[in-house]
Amino acid sequence: MEIEYKPYTEESQLTDIMRMIDAELSEPYSIFTYRYFLYAWPHLSILTYKENELIGVIVCKAEEHKKVMRGYIAMLAVKQEYRRQGIGKELVAKAIQKMKDDGVEEVTLEAESTNSAALRLYEGFGFVRDKRLQAYYLNGNDAFRLKLWLK
């Protein structure tokens, strides 16, 4: 069965998204955080399925910031057994394209300084390390704020 990419469409998808992100990312998020992004920008959240199983997700937003339309990648997760198959790359590419379609001029995100795979992924799209954030994560690790200029 092939991999399918679908937009977030309804609350019933939220439980699976939360379960997967909680299992795959180091930071816990509250249901309110998920709803903040999913309700306001549902078209900027893309889910990846294989045989009706959620195997990947990206959650984003886009809004004006200092007179610039800024996109933000809040969460990206791919189940461990499906990594290194291009799913994360495809999710990022699709999200960036949707943000471009919305008039976004720059995209930001934070990535753990120790997460070399994530840093390679984003830097492959042209993101640059804009700032180091000391002890940003609950586990004490630093983060890099990454930025991509689209215009």
C-alpha cells in the first residue's frame, strides 16, 4: 500500500496525532497547544498514512509578525520505523509550499541542538541557524532557531 498525505480535517484525528507526537518528540504538549495550531491553521497541518495508520505529521501556522508574513513549523514527527524514507522531507516540502501559497515570506522553527538528523533535514531546505537558545527544552538541551527566507 502506498503512503498518503492528507490535510488535517477533524477533531477525530487529534488523538492519533497527540499519541504519535508524544511518542516521537522529546517535548510534551498539552491538548490546548495542539488545538491552537490545528483549529486556526488546519490547512497547514499534514498527516501521512500507510494502510490507515498515522505514520507522520507536520503542524504549522502562518501569521503576520512585524509586518512580515511568517510561517512556523511547530511539530514534525515520523514514526521511528518509517524514518529515513523521505517522509519528513516530503512533509516539510508540502508545508512550505502551502505557506508560500498563503503569502508567507519566512519560515521559522526550533530544533534541538543535538538532533543532527533534524538539523540536516531543515538545512537541506536552506534553513539557517539564526540563534542558539540556551536550555530551551525541558530536558535541558539547547535549541537552534532556524529560519528560511522565501522572498
